[in-house]
Amino acid sequence: MYYCSMKKLIIIFLLSIPLISNSQVTFTEIPTSILEVKSSSIDFSDIDSDGDQDLLITGSGGSSWGNTVLYENISGIFYPISGTPFDSVGVSNGYVVFGDVDNDGDEDLLLAGDSMGQNTITKLYINDGGDFYLRPTPIFAAGNACIVLSDMDNDNY
Ligand SMILES: [Ca+2]
Ligand SMILES: [Ca+2]
Ligand SMILES: [Ca+2]
């Protein structure tokens, strides 16, 4: 978890170096209706291949021990998508990462953490044209996890 957090901070820092030196660039906070959570994890990916980055967020918040909500980016505004197979797999203290694990061009999802404050899970969801389907995986269940997807055998996925 610490490694992943530091890795993200380092990447954000490195990406922001040219921006810091460019006085023309400013960031403006925009109000959103994205779920407010703690013990969270997020990842952006173009899950519907329309050219913009969509969002998945997990964490505890509201009246739930855990939430797993996918948002579709429509013209820069994020709208929650209901009916996903992970709606009921509310995760906190976890980690989410998108990656094309089956090399079909769609971004798939690996999700790990504490589900609804009860049990620890790791689940793989295959993306087929923007619809996700649970695929059984032998990957062990992990809470407070850090996930990295990589092409270890150099077969391009
Ligand atoms: Ca998109
Ligand atoms: Ca895929
Ligand atoms: Ca591979």
C-alpha cells in the first residue's frame, strides 16, 4: 500500500514538473457528485473506448462499509453507472487497477480489498464492450493490497 501510494505520488510529482514551471497552467477545483469516501482507491480508464477517461472509486463512506462505484465520463462530468457486477461488492481498504488482461482492447478490472467490512476479496472483471463480467481467478484474496499489472512474459498482455 505504501509502495503504491509513493509510486503514485512520484508519478504525479514527475508529471507536474513541467506544469509547475509553466505559469500559464492552473488547476481549478470543480464541484462533483463523486462519492466521498475514505480508505479508498481509484483508477481512471477509458472503459467504453470513447476516448475519455472514466473512473472507478472504492472506499467506505455514506452509510456503507464499502462502496465500489463506476463513473462514466460524459463531456467531463462523471455519472455513476448502476447495474455493474461490482455494485454489490462494496470495497474499502483495497486497491483497484484497470488493465487489458485478455488483450482484446477493452480495459478489464482487478479489484481487491475488504468487502462490506466482512471478508477480504480479490476479483477479476472482464470488460466486453463496456459491460463487465466476473471471471473466476486463483489470485488470493487481499486486503490493504497493492496491485500492479505487468506483462511479465512479454507476450504483449
Ligand atoms: Ca470513456
Ligand atoms: Ca480486455
Ligand atoms: Ca503477459
